[in-house]
Amino acid sequence: MNKTDKRTEVRKDVSIPATVRSKDGLFKTSCVIRQASTRGCQIATRHVDEVPDVISLEIQGLKSPREGQIVWREKNRAGVKFTI
């Protein structure tokens, strides 16, 4: 982690396909999880500006989606804090 990084948990570099959905189901787009920890992840998607602030993240290999909140956006990436 760098000096300005405020995370208390180290994230692991990964490349996991996932789907981002809005809570109401009206928005859906594919993404790739690039970094992950137990508390959150970094996603990459071409539609980062369209991703709602509160999301459901369907992660390949997991039975249930993870609920989360977008905490930052930059270019084609966004930080997700898991809420459940």
C-alpha cells in the first residue's frame, strides 16, 4: 500500500469475471474484479460512470451476490465497499 492508501486490509490482485447490477435490476453490466479483500474490491468496466452508487455484485464462483457501495471512480475502475 502507498502512503495515501487508508485501507487497513491488503487486497490481492485477481482477475475474476463478475456482473454489476443495480438494486432495482434496471442496470446491468459486466466487469472484472482486479483486486479483492474480505471488505471490498476494485472493479474494471467500460461503463464505470453509469454504475449506480449502491450495487449487487454477482461474482463468478459464488452462489450469492455481494451487496456493495461504490466509494471511488477513476477512468474505467471503481472501488467497492461490501455492505453485507
